[in-house]
Amino acid sequence: MVVALVCTVLNESGSIERLLDSIAAQTRRPDEVVIVDGGSGDGTPERIRAWAMRHPELPLRLLEVPGVNISRGRNLAIQAARAGLLAVTDAGVRLPADWLARLLAAFDRAHPPDVAMGFFRADPATTFELALGATTLPDASEIHPERFLPSSRSVAFTREVWRRAGGYPEWLDYCEDLIFDLNLRAAGARFAWVPEAVVAFRPRPTLLAFALQYFRYARGDGKADLWRRRHAVRYATYLGTPLLVTRLPRHLWLPLLLLGTAVYLRRPYQRLLARRCQTTPLQFLQAAALVPLLRLAGDLAKMAGYPVGLAWRLRHRPPAWRITPLPCPGAPARQRGAPS
């Protein structure tokens, strides 16, 4: 089968060669690679072109489209590719040598899927990044494939199902792959779970960068009207817990606080414990101390970002994203129903 690997980049001069090297090292190389640069100002396009000159054996096309967002960039890359099967990844990741081969193996089955769902794991370089990965990223064992919405760090799909789903939503700057996934399911796509097709990527290196990332994710939720109940529960927990606690006898405060904290932090500590053999005792203790701070910072960032996204939605009134599958992105849509 013929497969194209597509990717968008923006100011990735420090990591782009690592990604390109990992593409060239695939045991099953893509038949073409299409990269869309959204207007990098740090020399990323020059590095890509220089790398391509040194590796003529890998067919690589670079499209420079300043100002394009990630959704538009992915759609442009897919439109420019010739293959009927598309693999998608992101800048900043490292692809194991068998990543593409494992994804493509799903399409060799007797009843091939429309979408092969790979996975991702943290590739920490510091104790902070170790703690952040354990706090925010699920392990493969936690995934329910029938409900999983794959990240576009590690996924492959047919061109036909991309058309049926309407492509990536070009009006949305964050959470775009979630909307695309939900429309794939609405379009009747058949999914295959391929947890061994796992990519590695570095978590954000600082608390500020992490908070900004989660602010943007939650802003995207607000723009797309995603996860209303989940955000409502978070607000209710943070606003309602102090009121509830003050109405209880004081001798119950500490036990309830400890119980709530244990429930709140249980999953991150389980993941961290599973990685204890990869760290020194000091690193493990430092990472464990960071987990509560990271959970709190992430929740506060989400609580700040979500109403910003809702306000944007009220002002701009974007299209309802649950649509009847389209022949191609940008065609007139018939409503399938309001976002839930």
C-alpha cells in the first residue's frame, strides 16, 4: 500500500532534524512526506530543506504557508499528498523505527479499518517533565479502545474517511484532532487500536509552558463547546468543596481532606510508581512532590481558559461541528445536530 506521512511545523528548528531522522530510520518508510510550515521565523524551513538535500532517498515536500493554523496545515498537506493512505504525526516527537510499520499492519487485516489509532508516551528529559508526564498522560492500560479519541501525534487513516469526516476543522486552533475524531466516528469510520505504534514526545519543560498549554486546550473546548459536564464538575469541585467543608465538624476536615487528596492524586502516583525503576530515589521523591502542584496548575489553567473559549464562541458563532459527512473540506454542510 502507498502511504504519505503528513505533519505541520512552526518554529521547530531545535527538534525538526530529530523528527526527520526518525522518519528516515523507519523500517517501513513512507512513500512520500509532506510538511507544512506555518510561518516559522527560527530557520525551520531552511533546516528541512538542508536535511532533504542530504537525504534524497526520502521524497519530501515542504509547503510554506505563513499564518496557517494546524488544522488548515494538515488539510493542505493531505490535499498535496498523492497517497490514499495518510499517516499523521506532530513536530517535537520521536518516532520509533517500527512506528509506521505497526500502524500500517492494521490495514493488512482481513477486514481493514478506516483508522489505525496509535499511542504516545512521555519522553522526559528532566524531573519536572517526568512528573508532568505522569500527571497528565494516560498509560495504554488505561485506554478503552471503543471510546478512545486518537491524538494526531500517532494516527493513520484513509483519504476517503478523511473526506467523509470533513477534514480537520479549520476554524479551530486547539482540540482540532478531537473534533476530527468525533466526526470520524459520526461518519461511521471503523477504528483499530494499535497501542504498540507509540511515539515519544517531551512534555512542556516549565510550569508556565504547561499552564499555557492547558489554558489553550480548555479555550479550545470552550470554542468547540466540548466537555460541558467535565468542566462543570471541575468548577463545582473547586468552588463547592470549601463551602461544604466549612459546614462539617472540624474533626472531620483533615480526614476528608486526606481522602479527597488521595482520590485526586491516585492515578498520577500510580503512573509515577510504574516508572520508579527509571529514576533515582531523589528524582522519584522530587517528581512525587511536584504532582499536586501540577494537578492544581492544570485545573486552574483549564478553569481560566474555558470561559475565554465560550466568550469567543458567543462572539464568532462558529459552525456546528457535528455535520453530515462531506465530500471534501469546505463544502456546504447540513446540520447533524448541535454540539453536546
